[in-house]
Amino acid sequence: MNSIKRWLLAAAALLLASGAFAQVTVSGVKYDDTTELRGNKLQLNGAGVRYKAIFKVYAAGLYLPRKAQTTEEILAMPGAKRMSITMLRDIDSAELGKLFSRGMEDNMDKQSFSKLIPGVMRMSQLFSDCKKLNAGDSFLIDWVPGTGTVISVKCSNNTEPFKEPEFFNALLRIWLGPNPADWKLKEALLGKPA
């Protein structure tokens, strides 16, 4: 009887331990179920792949304070947020910066976008400084309350936050807006089954 109890306790401990390190794998890129951003615990809302025609461009994972299934809920949600992107192919990083700028513009009215132009130009320069992102390279786009939007790219030393509160939501609209970069990726980031 004693050995059965020990075996059950060991099995329960193993199940708990495996749950603590749960991951989602998208095109070979692993996204942990949770992450920490400056003391804030975030959970993976969804992850997917950005396709351009038939080519896989990057994998993306969206981390939030709690799960959400609509763009409106995510944009209005207070607290830290993170978009984690891993390249699945080599790309000219200046081109990626231009695509992000276009994605922001396509999902905002002209007046709102015009207010963000200085930040958009600085973001484009940040990516231009990198020259090239290779398959396997990752970068983070974080919203840190009280600090702003922080874009962390390994090839750039420019970590100055984007102070405009609207800037992070404008970036999120690239993937979650009415004209997303990829509709299937939007659904995946919203945590909807494929």
C-alpha cells in the first residue's frame, strides 16, 4: 500500500512539473505558456505563422496578462504585453520595417497615423540599422506600463522606448487590425483554433 501511495505522489509530481514547462511549438519555434516581463507574469494568448504567398516569413506569439479573444479586448487591456517574433527566413530588415510601417498605416485612420510618424520613422531606422534578419533571429515588441513600447532587436543598440501610448496598439493592429498582415495569423494570435 505504501509503495502505491509513493508511486501516485511521484506520478502527480511529474504531471505538475510537466505542466509548469508547457510550450506551444509553431514551425519549430517554441513559445512557453507563460513568460515574465519586468516582474509581470504574462500568458501566451496565441501563436502562429506569418505567410507571404506560400512562404513562411516569421512565427509570432502574443503574451498578455490574461487570455482574450477579441482585438478590442486586447487593445483596451491594461498591463504589460509582449509580441515575440522569430524569423523563419532571411529578410532585409529595412524591408521588414517598411512592412510594419505599412501595416500600421493600413489599420489606422490618417489623422491617428500622422501623430505617430516620428515614432514610425524611428522604428524604421531601428530595423534599417540591422541590415538583415536571418532565419532563427528573434525580436520582442513589449509594452511596459510607465515606460512605453520597447523593441528589442539583437543587432540594434537603440533601446529607447517609444513613449506614445498609442504606438504599441498601432503595432498590434498590424496583426490584429481590420486589415491584418495575415488573417490566419490573426486568428492564431487571438487563440482561435485553426
